[in-house]
Amino acid sequence: MRILVVGGAGYIGSHTAKELRRAGHQPVVFDNFSAGHRQAVAGCEVFVGNLADKEAIRRCLEQWRPEAVVHFAASIFVGELVSGPAKYYRDNAVGSLNLIETMVEEEVKGIVFSSTCAV
């Protein structure tokens, strides 16, 4: 199964991608590398994009045609959230909405959503 791992270059996302590959699936990592690490996704297919960009999400879904998405992308630092809540709203709420709306439009039906460690 081809599975898009959004935020797949972060700690949890990269380990999830490795385990998916080990289980015989084909993970594709979607990440903007603002906090993730390229070396963490060595051996995985990678699409560089940002959830703020619906067209980037669409291009990724059209190119890779995943059957499901695992969503880990988020801003996570509580102190930063307190000083700049609008950034967190855009990154986390609007970004997730962009992903879900584009998934619906592209008929990708499966999603696993993970909250942040800050919760």
C-alpha cells in the first residue's frame, strides 16, 4: 500500500515511514523540512511541500496516488504558541484543513491523524 506520511521527516514521522517500509508498504514523505531532517528519510520517496500550499498537496497526491495518509505535520512548541498563536493556527488548523479538503477532492479516503506532543 502506498501511504503518504505528512511531516514524515520529523522524529515520529520518520520512524513511522521506516516501519511502514519494513511492513512492506511504500511510504512517501511529505515535508517542508522546517523542523524535519533529510537524513531521517533516506531511502524513502520524498515530496518537499508545505500544507499552506494546497496546490503542492494536490501535486503530491496526483503524483503518488496514496491510498492513505498519516498526518504528523504540526508546529509543536508551547512557548512559541503563546507568543505567536496565529502561526500555530495557520500551520496546524489551516494546514490540516488544506490537507483534508485536497484529500477529499483527490478521493484519498484513509487518514490517521496524530496530535502533537504538546497536548
